[in-house]
Amino acid sequence: MPSADTRQEFAPPHTPGMLRALVMALVAHAALVAVLAIGVAWKRELPPATVEAELWSTIPQEAAPPPPPEEPPEPAVEPEPVPKPTPTPPPPAVKPAEQEAPSKADIALAKEKERRIAEEKQKELQAQKAEARKAQEKRELEKQAQEKAAKEKQDKARAQLREKEQLEKEKLAKEKAAREAKEKADKAKLADAAKLKAQKAAKEDAKRTEELRQQQIARMTGLAGASGSGAPSSTGTAAKSSGPGANYSGRIQAAVKPNITFTDTIVGNPKTEIEVSLSASGEILSKRVIKRSGNKAWDDAAENAIDKTRKLPLDDGKVWSPMIIVISPQTLVGP
């Protein structure tokens, strides 16, 4: 809801010269009333006229000057005395004709004249008001046009800003989609590489397993009366030993023992047996605790040692999988 200040802001301005016009109209009406009052009083009462006049039989005249003397002047002759004129009585005073009272037609003409003057003044006042109203309407139209232009300019700026923000959002969305697609492609490549690596390792394991199976078949084939390749004190009947070498256990111990980290005080000689599966290159693929020592801290240290080792040495190119590794504080026994 607009406030009082807002309503006053859009209110029409005061007409210039309004007070002066009102004062002049009041003065004119007051003068008109005074003239009418004087005229009515003048018609009702006529002051008596007093006139005095004096009449003479003849009008006195002044004599002309004497002519210049040409000859010696003659002895002056005294003139006869002139009789004084007798004053004549003044004529009777003539009263001036009484001034005639104005007629009804004159009064009507005066009123009509006054009415026309008042109408002309009223028309002039109305014309001034109309001009002021037109000027006010013109100012309001100009103000509305300016406000409309400013609003259109502001709307255009807002539309440009929204369009710019929309373009920025679309650009960011495209960049995000491209980045996600690239990450997805990279993950797919990594997954394919890991899959290929796992397939290759599986093939190598299968190949190594097949080689071991063939060797076992060959050993079993030569059991009947074949001469062994073992030591002279050996009591076996196979053509050659099928187990790990004599020094292979020491090599396993040398690989695992440096990775054992245990700082607690321990009583006795707890043993933890862990079964590991190896790849054809000796890498540890998986582990499983098959027998715990009863000391959780020592079992955790043994598992961490296997995780840190990651790869075990080969036995003259052979891989023994699965393999059981026994880990204890005092001894590290092979399979």
C-alpha cells in the first residue's frame, strides 16, 4: 500500500498565481459592490445646488495710452468729470438643471458589462487552470515515460544477466560431463588393465600348475625301479626330490622376518600358522590364518608381516602354492 509521501509525490502541483488571481477577483467584486452602492445612494439623494451670480449693465473698459508728443504740449485742459456708473442689480440666480437619474437600461447595461467582465475573468482563470492541468499531465506523462524506459533498461540488464548465468551453467555442466566421462573412461581402462593383469596372472598360475602336475606325473612314472637323484643318505623312492630345497626355508625366513614389528613384552613362544597362495612369480595373492597363537597382538603382527612382504622368493624357479608359514618370536619355520 503506498504511503502518504508517495501520494503527495504524485499529487498535481499547485497552480501558479492562484492566490494572486483570487485576491484580484475579491478586489474586483468589492469595487463592483461599492460602485453599485454609491450609484443607488446617488439616485436616492441629490444634494441641493447653490449658485451665486452678479450682473453689471456695462463691462468696465481700460483707456488707451496717449499718443507721443510732437509739439510742445498745450496747457492741459481739465476734462469734465465723468459720472460714475450706477451698479445694476445682479440677475436672479439660475439654478442648474437637475441631473437626470440613470435609467433601467443603463443599469442593465452596467450589470451586463460587469457580468461580461466577471465571465472573462472566470474564463481566464479556467484557461489558467486548464494550462496548469495540461502542464501537470505533460510532466506526469514524461515521468511515466522515463520510469518505463528505466524499467525496460533494468529488465534488459536482468535478462542479459540471466542469459549469461545460464550460459555459465551450461558451460560448467558440459565441463563436468566431459570430466565425468573422462574419469569413467580412465576407470574403465584401469579396470580393463587390472582384468588383463588378473587374466595373465591366472594363465601363468595355470601354466605353473600344469608344469607342476606334469612334473609330478613324471615323478610318479619313474617310481618303479628308477634310480633316484637324491642324496646318498636319502630314504626316498622317487627319482628326484619333489619338495622344496634345503635352504628354501631360510630364504622364506629372511624375506618375512624383517617385516615383523612387535614391541610388546611376550611370554613363551606363541606360533601363528598362515596359509598363503602365490602367483607364478612368487607374489602373495591371498593369506589365511589357519592356527592362531592365542595372543591377538602377535597374530596381528604376523599378518602385517605377510602383508608387508608381498612377494616370496622362488625355489630354483619353482613355486610352492599353497604354502603354510609358521611365525613365532624365536623361530620361523617353512612349509
